[in-house]
Amino acid sequence: MNNLSFPKPIPVEPPSLEVLLGDVDRAEVGREAFFRGRDHEYGVFQNAVSLLKADRIGGGTMVFQGAPGAGKSALMAECMEAVRLHSTPEDPWVAISIGPAALMSAEGVVMIMIEEANRERERLLERFPRQNSKKLEKLWDTGKKLLSDLAKRGYTVSAGGLDVTVHGKPTNAHYQEDVLAERVFREVAPLFKDIHTVIFVDEAQNIPVSESTKAVMDCLHRDTKGIPMIAAFFGLSDTKGALRQCGLSRFARGRVITLDTLSHEEASSAIQGIFNAYDLDVPASIQAVWVDELARLSQGWPQHIKCVSVAAAGFIRDHEGVIEETMLAEILKHGQELKEEYYSFRLEACSEDTVVYEQIALAASEVPNGVLSRTYLRKMTASFLKDSKTTFDDFLTNALHAGVLMEINRPPKHYRIPIPSFGDFLRKMSEGTIGYAI
């Protein structure tokens, strides 16, 4: 992988142990301090931006989707950092984070592009103090006037970190949305024709469906008006479907990726990284067994990798390094409790009574790989939903967003519970026997 451009950024410095121990509710947002695998997923991004660099593509999209806790936001932050590290004064690249709601406005998107290009100009000045980027300086000189013109049309823009919002609406709304979007992108195209641009959209399942959104998405995906640009969407398990509703119908082969569990080796590597980062004083003979068992308990789910590691780190700290082999069972018990707290939290986000999801888990245990078709789910839940105001489509969307189900890549319209032990938890709930089990 690293023979290509855009190698994976090195991990950031880990937080203090106290910070780590106090934050176990989800996979990290932002850059990862510990190896999480995802080499294949990152490789998809790396290949796409390398093709953009080689001028072999100019437009298109990537989609990275998965259940809550799969590490989507962390992967996105890693990809953004790779683009920024690749950027130089002579060959600037602009990584732009756009909130889903902003995609309703071509003017808003263009304003964010100009503002973020200026931030990249400032970043490059910090990295290369005596080297101005002539391309970005030229873009900003012209872009300031375009920003002013767009603002006079009724738009202001505020951008910060991973959250960007657009305020106002166009005064010329009588234009057809596709014509308006094309005109706005054609206005900005001369500014960005020599600037490689990568658009990042997090929480992409929440992109509003509207004619204006469809027009903007067409400019990002199909006709970029000559801007060397590609877009990467990160979201929950129904993101591909949400993008289809916004007008994207043809996705490049191999560029729609569902984030699943990591391998045992990847999980072990992440947990070992946590042991190493905090100098957890565990004898080597014991540590190898502990790492292996903690990785097994995590089942390769990024959020679980963190919570079981925290269980071990906290236990070791509390015992001041006095470690015995018999302590492993207690650590695993606490790790299991943290997992089950997480599952309870996910169920709180569900629209229906837990018995519905318990029945799904029981049905999943009786079929190969736990995969259930959309048709089967519709029939199975019909009796539960008949007296509910929730339609089946809304029920399924909610289950995907809550992380009880995830859509698999093949065959289409088939689903399973994303984490094996989540299914075990639901089945134990149906029996009334919630307790410790690996």
C-alpha cells in the first residue's frame, strides 16, 4: 500500500490514561491513537485519490458505511489528514469537510470550498514558512470577490472543524436547481482547475433529499466542470440508499465499502498498542494471553476494542502493577459488562419494544451467517408493527441507525446483526438470562 501516494498517516499521540479511562462510549471521533486495521478500506480511498492525482479520473464518489461504533469518523479523519500531508505549495490539495445539510445549496458548497482553500493556504504557510503557494494565493485573491458576490445573493457560511453550516437561501430561486448549480460551479471552476480537491461528508445518511441537493450531487459526482475533484461519503449502514435518493445511481465498482469487524490479528495489534502506549506493567508471558483473550472478547468491533482495553488498563492501574494470572477472569467480566452497557444504549435508540429485536436475533441464529432478507424481516415484524405508527421502512431505517442491523454488500437487501455478541445479548434478553458470557 505504501508504494502508492497518500500513505497512511502515523498515529497521533495517545491521550492521557485518565482521559482514555473516562471515554469508552464509542470509537474515537478524529484521528486514531492506536492501530485499528482498516487497511483495505483505506486502500480504496488511497487508490481513488492516486487516480485523481494521475488525472485518470475527475469526479466520482466513494462510500464508507457501517453501524455505529465501526470507526467511520476516525477513518474519515485519517483520510483527510493524508490529503493534507500530501499537499505542498507547488501542488496544493484541499481536503474539505461539508455537513450533509450544506449539500442543499450550490452557493453554500462553493463558499465552503473557497474558505477551506484559504485555510489550506494558511496551513501550508505554517508547514513551509518561506514558500507561498502561488496557486492558492491566486485562488484566494479571486475567491474573495466571488465570496462577496455570493454573500450578496443571500448566503453566509460558517465553517469549523468537522461541522459546516450554511445560512440563508438564494434570492434567485426561480432558476431550475440543476441550471443554478451548474452556473455556480462553472463560476468557481477556473479557481480550482489546478487545485486537487477532495470533499468529505460525514453522517451522509442525513443528506436532505431535494431537487437542489440532487443538482449539487450531480456536480460533485458526474460533471465537476473541470475541477479535479472526488467526494467521499461516510455514514451509517443505509448511506448508499440515501445517496441514491439524492440522485446518485452509478457507483464505481469497489468504491462502496461496508465497515465490518476487524480480524483477530488487527484487534490484537490495537490492544497491544494500548498496553505499549501506557507502559502497562504486565509480565510478557501473561500479557500475550491477556491480549489474545481481550481481542477475542472484542470480536474485532472498534468500539469494543477500546472498551475492553480500558477495562484492562483501569484494572492494572488500580492494582498498581501487581498482576496475577487469575485476574484475567475479572477483567473479562468487566469488559463484558461494558459491552452489554453499550448494547443497552443502542437499544434505547430503537423505535420499537425490545421484543421485536429479540425475535430478529432468534431468527438470525437459525439461518446461515445470520443473514435475513428484507422480505423476511417485513413479514416477521408485521404483527409487531400493525398497531404502531411506524412503517416497516421507518422501522428498518431506525434499526440500521441504531446499529441493531447492518445491510450486507451481497446479496442486496439482506441484513444481519453487525456484532455477533449483540445477537447473543438479544437472545439472552428473550430468555431473561442476561449475564456474563463470551
